[in-house]
Amino acid sequence: MALTEAISAAISAALGVPFHARAQRAIGGGCIHRAVSLEDGARRFFVKVNEASAAPMFEAEADGLEAIAASGTIRVPAVVTSGMAEGQAFLVLEFLDLGGRGDPREMGRALAALHRSSGLHCGWRRDNFIGATAQLNAPDDDWPRFFATRRLQPQLEWARQRGCSRKLHDEGMRLASEIRVFFAAYTPPPSLLHGDLWGGNAGNLADGTPVVFDPAVYWGDREADLAMTELFGGFGGFGGGFLSAYREAWPIDPGYAVRKTLYNLYHVLNHFNLFGGGYAAQAENMVARLLAEVRA
């Protein structure tokens, strides 16, 4: 109860009016943090809690949500407050009921609008996290170099430490060194990316409004977001209309058909580093397909 009372006090301070949680309900679905809803009978908040060491993850998540909100393009849960209490870190967000069904084309148009938000360079103002893994965002004006050195190479090094085959590591590093082949006639502007856009991080409000959450934001090639919507079972219930509406709002370069494998390699490697298992074999197959493109 002491933790709940401390979080209630933090919410009260953030709102400028008293809030006293009368009900607490556990919320499933997350694999990193504990999640609960806190209610006082009139208001309800979504709260993530974890050990104190997770505070940087909550700070990065809040930063990403605020960046997407500031773009004015796509709905995200508002950040209420965050802090530490009783040896625990917490993040309080607006509670959104995501049980609605929406037009997938609205999500496609909203994502295209988000990607129209353009930065001066690739990267971000801070490092953040992709799942529980550090995501390195030191700025770079060169997108292929950024993706090779801030995305592929760190994941490959961590994968080697986790016991992946030398073949995956060495061939992956070779791919990173040859990455410019995939950008010979393509120079993407630095778009504001969600960064972790799989189907589990998107939904709809009751009125159909599309919502995204749990971001890993940075400035980069918009194709990296699009590629992830096709990974891990596809983009949930948003269907084919999502991508066709995106293409209508902002046409996609034909080279995306190959580059999406390059971009999704980052996430498959990260899944190996987080969960092990068959992701290493999947990554090896992806590297082999991409190297075949290099040799072509």
C-alpha cells in the first residue's frame, strides 16, 4: 500500500488536485514491467512499475511518447508523471481503452503523417531501449553508417557474447560493412520513427482513433517502421488497408522490398539477444539473403 500511496501522491502533485487510489487492477500483456490501473472512482491511470534500475527505461519511454505527441500526428497515451518510491521506479500514463476497431487506412495515414516530421540528422537526443536492450542513438548525418554502427553491429556483438555462431557474427559484420549497396539510389530523410512498431504496440480507441505506445523513438528511415509492421505476425488487426493507405499518403521506394529484410534483421537479432532460441537461425537466413543481394 505504501507504494500505491506514494504513486497516488505523485499523481496528485502532477494534476494539481487530490487523487487517492481506491482500486488497483493488474493488467497483463507486458513482458518487462508490472502494469496496473489505479482508480479513484472518477479517474483511471495506467501505471508501470519495476525495480529502481528500470528508471532509465521509463524516462526514455516518457521522452518518446512526448515526442510523438508533440508531432500532433498520431494519438499516444499522455505522460502524467514518473518517479521512485519504496525502492521502485514507476511511470504513470493516461489510461486508454484500446478495445475499439478502426479503419486501418486511418492508421496508415497517421503513420505517414508522423514520418513527415523530419529531423536534422539520424539518431536521437538520448539513447533509449528496444525492449529491454539498449538502443544507441548518437547522432549521425549518414543513415547507412548510422544503421550499421548503431543498430546492426552492436546487436551482432551482443549476439556473439550470447553464444551465436561465428558465422552469424562474421557474415553479419560483413553485411554491415557492405550496407551502402542497399542505398545506391536511395537517400531517405530522417523521419520521426516510433521505433518498435509491431502489432502489440498499436490499437484503437472506441471511436476508432488509432493509437501507438511503447515507443523506441529516433530519427531515421521511415522504412524501418514499415518493415517492423510486417514482422512477428504482421500488424495485428490493421490489415492490408493500412499499408495501401500509407502508400497513397507517401509512396514507398521500390527498394523497400529488399531493405525491409535489412531493417527487420535488427529486431530479429535483438530477439535472439533477449530470448535466444531459433532467432539466431532466422537471423542467419536473413543475412544470407541480404549478402546474395550484395553479390548480385
